[in-house]
Amino acid sequence: MYASSPWTALPFLLLLPFQTMCFQHGIVGFGIDLYPDLCCQACHDALSPLFLNCTTFMDQPKGGSSEGGMSGMGGMGMGMEDMPMGMTSPECRTANQPWLQTMAHCIQSRCDADGYPPEKQDQCFREHAVDGAAEPTLRDSLPPAGGAPMAELPADAMWLNITSLVNGDSYYSIHGTLGEFAREEYLHTKYSQVPAFLTAREQLRSFWADIIPTARRAEYPVYETVSNDPNSGPNYAKPSSSPRSPAPATSSPSPGSLGYVPNRALSLFIAVYVALNVVFSAVSFRSFQPNIYWVSSGFELCEYVGNRTGTLSLVNMSIAVLFAGRNNLLLALTGWSQTTFLTFHRWAARVATVQAVVHSIVYTQAYFEPGYGGAKEYAAKAAEPYFYWGIIATIAMCLAVAFAVLPLRVRFYEAFLITHIALIILTLAATWYHLVPHFGFDYGYQVWLYIAFAFWGADRLARVARLLYYNRLGSSRAVVEAVPNCNILQITVFPRTTAGFGPGQHSFLYFPGLGKFWESHPFSVAGWTSGELPVSPASRSPDYSVSNGGASETKRAPNVSTNAHESQTGEKRASIRFLTRVHTGATATLQRRVLSFSKPRLEMTVFNEGPYAGHPVAHQALLATDTVVCVIGGIGITNALGFIQAYQASRPRGGAVEEEEEDLGNSKRGILRRTKRFVLAWSARELPLIEHVQQNFLRDVEGVECLLWCTGSSSSTSAAMSSSKDEGVALEQTMSTTAAAAIQEGRMDTGKVVRSAVEEGRHTTIISCGPGAMTDEVRGHVVGCVKDGLRVDLIEEAYAW
């Protein structure tokens, strides 16, 4: 969920130098070429272990009185157990004729076979034979005509005293081992880029579709209407064969309430994403034997599978971090909701975790392959720092995924959030210690990790930017009120400005007075004002404050909610209002704090981080709609109230258009400037909530047709409701265009509401926000209308845990 703002891209721009630094070495195949001159590398590796007559030897490992500085032929008669350690310097090789001629002949003959041109042979000879020296050159070092070597070095040779042919078996093993290893590392990189490319392509596809003038919807289209072509038969509508981007990620919890079920479009996208990760984790593996690194083909394959799944896990980890951010740049580009991105975040994290587990399993299995020491050798390896840091990272990832199941997120949100963040930080830190100290920058594995760091840092910088822009430092006050006789709170925040606020948005609020200043919680925006309109003195009520342990209780005459944005001098301040149902955690603490006073009203410090959501693309259908119908359940009314305010601001009054551009956050008359009819159909179980909204949000509303139901009626509230229970009574008879609409008892008939509002020849947009069962019903009725040839769009507003 995202509101387009100029500072959104700033953190990403600030991090560009950091990201450029990350890519200065690149990744294998893209900036890093492991063995660009494989034939030269194989010649070098086959010959470099041999001693030359200018090799310098250290003291013998046995006997305390061995000679130091032993060199030349003096060691030829010794066995391996008595062989001293030798060091051959670059200067030694550059001046040694057997070395130069043997290397030059090997490079020319072997690289000719590999198709290397002469200039590349010259370059690699300079690099591998003479340590970068300009002379002697490859041509200068070749054996004279007729002097080509005839004798091949034996496999167990230790000295190179005459110009010789490289041992064929040694060269073959080295060339094949390095070549297959380089091939596998390149495939790791190539396949790991596909998931990243797939997600980026889908975002960019949505972005480009959104800027085409004829594009009508982004995330939310369910069906598209086919025009009435006289040459193609009667007018009808059909399901869109290729919606440009997924619909909202959630509609109802899965069986057992372990998570949410994505809609079909997003489910298909996730299925493709998971399938590609499975395939790329399991294909294109080969074994080369005899191998200079691994004596067992089983160990070799474990190495390749482990590296592949490890690389893929890093890529998916960076994707998961990106999609978890509130200020994900792709939110601004695509208009997809944060719910959609959070759904994909969870799936990317699951895939990354499974790949990390497979990575760990195959590296464990490797030590039980033939030729290796089993548990003893594995235990010795696991004691190395880079290895056990990898184990720690895998365990932390598993715990982060396990503790993120829906029941835990809902019931213990604050505990989940801090635990989740701590586990992810541990995962990233442990992964760094697993990679960089051991592998350095040779393979580019760290690039994916640094990308994750950059995404995380950019999101945090954007959050700070929002806080600094919208809040008065040191005086960010808010009023928290308990709606009488129900489990609802109203929070009124007084920011520095409400620029950018509009319908369908939410903000994250910080409550430092509750003792957890680092926590923030999302709340839907129910209303906002810029503070530029005059206030009638008669509408104001006096207020006063009572200090209570750092928080002050503000007391006011009845009907305080409507005047919460007014100052004591009668001036109207910029304000944002939120309605929230009390759950466990922060809202429960707020409620206890408020109810501890004699009047259920509390003034305290609150910081606003927002707005989010409300992307123009998400509400593009509203630009051309004739009728808007809000089908709302429960506290989902907070979402509808923003659209009602937008509709009111777009209506002509007294022959002139009242332009409230700053309040509305849209140019001219806003996104509802063409809307002629607005219907609010709302059912809630608490009668006090309905009356509170009528009195404080709908009292001065004009032209909105209201249909209200109370589903939690009792003997004390039934008298206040409409006595009409006859199902034959038309909805129009109970509909009111004022805040005093009759409240009916019982459950809303969503089918009747939708059908009564949709008219042939008019474009209708249904906005649905409420419980999953209700939104599913509404979606089904919209589908029925579309199949009947009516022009209907559906916008589902939902936020999943």
C-alpha cells in the first residue's frame, strides 16, 4: 500500500553508491569470470607444483639440524617423507628456461585446441607464466624449431629440469574439473536471476500497462466489459483472459486459519514462481571424474546442489526483504497493495528457507559419501566458523518462518514483530559471516546479501523521511477517544500537514507513551482536514486538560469527536481521524489508558508515518464511474468514509465547484469527479458504532444514499432500529440521503444491494471492505452482473495480517 510521494525514491538514490560498490566485482558470469583462460590455467596448475633448479627450500620438517636455504638439485634423491618445503618465486620462473618453454608449448598446443586466438594466448602466458612481466613473451619462450619437447612428464613428477610435455592425465583432470566447476557456478548465477527477473518483469509489465491512457485498472480488475459491436452479436461481458496484475492477495483464511488463500491470478503467479525455483534447484548437474577436488562423484554433486540452492536462497531472501518493506519502490510503480506484496514476501521467504535447508542437508550428506570420513569429518568441518554460521542462519530462517503463521501473527502481533525482526537480523548477519570471511569476493555471493541490506536500509530511511515530514517534532499531539458502549477507539492526530492524504489510505502510528516507542501499527484513515476552513464559534466546546503521569486527559463537553481538530482559539487544525477495533496489544493498552479517566478521552503524543496506499492506479476505475456503491462490514467503514469525503469534495455546490485539492489529494475535483450517485451499504454488530459514525462522520454529508444494518441487536437497541422487517419492502424505501438513515436489524442482503444499485447503461464501481465471507459474496454478485452484460467494476479493500 503506497501513496506516491517525492521523497519515496530518495532513500534508493542515496543508496546508489552503496549498491554500485556491491557490484564492482559482480557475480559469476556477470563481472566475474572464474576461468576466462581455462587452457592456460590448466597448464599452470599442472606445472606450478613442480620444483625448478632455482626453487628455494625451507628447513626439513624432520631433524632439528637440517640445512636451510637448500636449492637446486640437492633434493632429488630424497623421498616424499623427507622432502623439504619449496618456494618458487616469480623471478625464478621468469629466468628458468625449462619452465618458460614447457609453459609456452603447453599454452600454444592446448589453447589452439580450445580455439584461443594468438593474442589471448600471449595475454594468458604473461599472466600465468611470467607473473605479468612484459618479457619474455610467449613467442620468445617457445622451444626453437625442431626442439619441441618429446618426453611427457610422469604423473608423479616432482621436478621440472628440462623442457617437457605436460602430463596428459594431470592436464585432463585439471581442465575438466575447473571447467565443470565454472560451468556449474555460472548456471547457479543464471538460474538464480530468473526468479528476480520474473518478479521484476511482472512489476514492470504492470507499470507500463498503468501509464497507457487506455488502461483502466491495475490490481483490482476482475472482469472487463466488451463493447456492443453490431457485427459481433449482442452486448456481453466476459472474464478478462489476462488481467494485468493480480487482484488482492487475500479474501478468506485458509482451512485451520494458518494463512490466507490468494486469488487465482496471484496463486498462479506464486505457483509459477515456486515451480521455477524447484526446477532450477534440480537441473543441469553433471559430474566430472577424475576430479582434483572431490574423489567421489556423490560429494561433487552435493557440492553443486548445495551451491545452487544456497545461491537461489540468497536471491529469494533479497526478494523477501524487498517485498516486506512499506516503502518498496515497486509499490509506487505498480499500485499493487501491500497485502499483495506481503503475500509474495511470505512465499519468497518460505522458498528461500526451504532452499537453505536443502543447502544444509546436501552439505551434510556429502561427508557420508564414499571416500569421506562421515560423522567425524563432518563434525570437524562444522567446527569451522563459516560452517556453523551457516547453520545458525538456516535455523534462524526456519524459526522466522515458523513463528510467522497467521494465528501467532494475529494473537501476539507485537511479540511476533519484534521476534521476526530479530531473527531476520540474525539471519542476515550469520549469512554474512558464512560467506564473506570464507569466500571473500571471488564468487560474488555477497552481492545478493548486500542487495538485501540496501533494500532494508532504503525502507528505514523512507520511514524516517515520512516521520520528519508529517510530524511536528516535540509537539505531535493526538486525541484518543473511546466510543461509548463498544470496543472501538477513535484516534485524531494533528500532523504538520495532510498533503498527500486521500481515500483508501492508511498510516502507521507510533505511541511512545505506551513504553514501546519503536512499535508502529497500521490504521485506516477515516477522515482528514487541511485546517484551512473557518470554524463557527457556536460549534466549539470548551476543553481542559488534567495531567496524569506524563499523559494528559482532555475533558470536553459532549460531541467532542466532531470538534477534536479545533484548537482552543477556534482555529481549525490539520487533522487525521482513525477508527479502530480494540484487539490485544497496543490497542488494548490504549483502551485501558483511556477508560482509566472519568471521561473516555485522552490526549497523548502520537507520531504519524504515512500515508500509504491510495495509489491512483488502484482506484483508476473510479475516474470514469457513474455510480459508486460501498458494501461495508464492521470496522471496514473507515475505508468507505474516505471515499465519502472525496465524493463530497467533488460535488458542485451553489453552482460552483468547491475545490479542496489539499484535502482530497487529487487535482481539480478528485477521482470521483464524474460520479453522480453514491450508495453506502453498511452492516455492523454494534449499534453505538453506527450511531457514532452517523453523528461524527455523516452528519453533514449530503447526497449519499445510506443503508444501515445492525447485526448485533438486543432488546435495548431494537427499539432504536427500523421496525420494517418485511422482506418485500424495497431497499429504496429504507434508503436515506442524510445521516439520519434508519438502522435496520439483521443481516445485509448483499445481492439485493448490488442489484438495486447497478443500472443498465451506467458504469458502476463496487467498493467492498469487510469480512472475507462478505467480500466473497459481493464478488459473486458482481460476477453475475457482469455476465448479464452490466458494466461493473469491483475494488476490494483489504489488509491482511
